Amino acid sequence: MSKRKILNIVLLGVFIVVVFFIGVTVGIGKDVSRNLLNSSGNVDITKVVNLYSNSRSDQIDFKQYWDIWDKIKKNYVKQPVDEVALFYSSLEGLVKGLDDPYSIYFPPDKAKAFVSDLSGAFEGIGAEIGLRDDRITVISPLEGSPAQQAGLKAGDIILAVDDIDISSLSVEEVVLKIRGPKQTKVILTIIRGENAEKQDIEIMRDNIDLPSVKWEDKGKGIIYLRVSFFNDNTWSEFDKVVKEIILKSPKNIILDLRGNPGGYLDTSVKVAAEWLAIDQGVVVSEKTNNGQIKKYNATEGKHRFVGIPTVILVDEGTASGSEIVTGALQDYAVATVVGKTTYGKGSVQEFEVLPDGSALKITIAEWYTPKDRQINKKGLDPDVVLEGDMFVQKDNTKGDKSDDYIDRGMEKALEIIKQK
């Protein structure tokens, strides 16, 4: 059975540049795609060839594709050619033709890895990367991850992986080079900031199985609540944490969404609705290519933080689902947003696992805040802007430990709370 999920995650790219065969994924449909499989559940390429008559187009001559297919099988130097690999690579190229970094076709092995990422458990360095200004950029290292511990920061531009130049590679290919078994090392060559010199960061890969929600009682009725991402486990963790926080009768909340790369849309909406009254209105709107608008309302969630003054901490790594939460609470003036302009990932992806174990993640809409502000490619500006680094190392000359840092975002949030 196929499985659909609506995602808003900033993740992988896609590779291989062959564009073809729209009939397989659009014009043919699921029933026919099931017929592409043999008794072992693998693609039977002879059945694919028979689909030619069903994939005709007035604008495209698919005969050229099959001509190239035949030339590869006949003339390529290393025979026999792996026809299944050609088939999957062609589907990857088809989606690549959209020129959208968030629309991706995953062959079965990559689909399995992607689903594993969403579950919150995988082996690697624990960092989200994406394209910014056509360069492979760190969106955010996950809190407590090997990447963060090694010093990788949001905004770092990756130039090489293990001394291999990655300037011509897609995000997907770079991710595959960075990922690897735990207790193995990977070296990322990065630049940080304008006119900076290259530097190497060595990271020891490990199991990445991190809680997405944590909290701390700061005293005087002030609660610090950190949400790191919105994956499969986030809502259950968040619901449990909120029950614990309510017992403390909080007077103020600091919601930390820095470096939160997003995740599931429904979880983001339910989290935002905790601060909104049930009749407050829209949390976020989706606008599709045909002008249809789908609204997600504050009726979701349990509304347990309504009326509690809140400060939201954001930065360049605040993306996607965390931008939904930020935009809603900012528009309804129930929170003060502090930090830096957010990443600007405001598009909606539908994720569907196909019968052969492959998967398609495709952009189907864009998000707008309750006041109809577009998130995609623009981001959200904070109410209080913090220039410079969010975290500043303490002064050793005054006896502070060299590994201690001042959290300027937290300091500003506490300052704002005291002023109210």
C-alpha cells in the first residue's frame, strides 16, 4: 500500500540529469505502476517498455528516449548494462527537471534512508544541509549532535568532503558522502562568513537519535522550552513536556526554535495552536498552483499556553515548520520574536512511498502566515534583531571556563520578560 505524508522539511537534493517518462508517475497511475514489478517485487524493465503507447505527448517525442536506451545497451563499453539502475536514475532525472531542490524521487535504498531520517534515528553527523545561493550550506547542526560538538555552525558553506570537491554535486550526493557508519570520521572543508579562509572540521559519525523537545525551569515562573525539529516523535514528546510545564504554573515562556529545520506540517500546526485560542483563526494557509487555498486552523492542538507571554528565539536555521509556528504567533501578537531572519523554506511537499519501495517527494503548495505573508524564499523578520553571533565565548581573563558561552538570545529574551 502506498503511504502519503505531508512534509515541510529542508533536506536532500536529487541527482542524474536524464529527464523522461511523465506517464509512469502521472499519466499511468498506481495500478499500472504496480504492474511494473515482477514476482520478487523488483522492476521488470520489459514491462516498462510496454508503457510507451500510454505515455505519448503532443510536445515530447518519447522515441528519442528509447533510442538512447537502445544505444546505451548496444554500445556502452561495460556490458551488461544494469537496466533497473537506468530506470531509477531516469526517474530521478525526471523530477530533477522541475528545478526544485525540495522535489525528489528516491530509489528504494534512498527512500529507506529518508524515512529513517524522519523517524529521528540514523547514523551520521546530525546536520541539515541545503542549497543557498547555489552553494551547499549548513542549515543547522542538530543540538547535541556530532556536527555541533565538532563546531559546525548554521551558515557554513561546504566546499569539500574528505578532500573531494563537491561544487558540482547535488545536495543528495553530498549527503551520501557525509553520511556513514558510526565511529567513522568525515572531514568537511568549509568557509564561514565573507572573505573567510577555508578550514577543515573533522567529525566522528555516531547514532543520531535525539529528543526533539526539552525544557528547563529558569525560576520566577520563566520556562525555557526547546523544540529541535518536528519528526515522528515530536508531538508525543511535546505533549508530555507541556503537561509537566503546566504543573509549574508558568508566567512566561521562552520558545527556542533556533536551528529547527522543520518536519511534519500537522505537528507544526498543533504546536502553534497551543498558544492560540480555539477560535483564533488560521495558523497557516497553503496555496496551490491552481489558486486553491487550504487553511489550517487553531482548532488543532490543546491550547494550554493561551495567554502566557512568550518570546520566540529564531535564527538563519529556523526553517519550514518552525517558521509556521513563528509566523502564526507573531501575526497574532502572542509572542515577541527575537534573533535573525529565518531561513525562508515555505513550501509544502507530499511524500508518497510507491509500491516498489521507492518514493516521491514533490512540492505541491506554498505557505502563507495568517496575515498572508509569504514564507518561501523570504523568511520571517524578528521583532527584535540580534546582530552578530548568537553565542559568544566568555572572557577567560575573568576566570570563566574556555568552553562556556554566553547565549545572547537567552539574555535578550530574559531582558524582554523583565521589562513587561
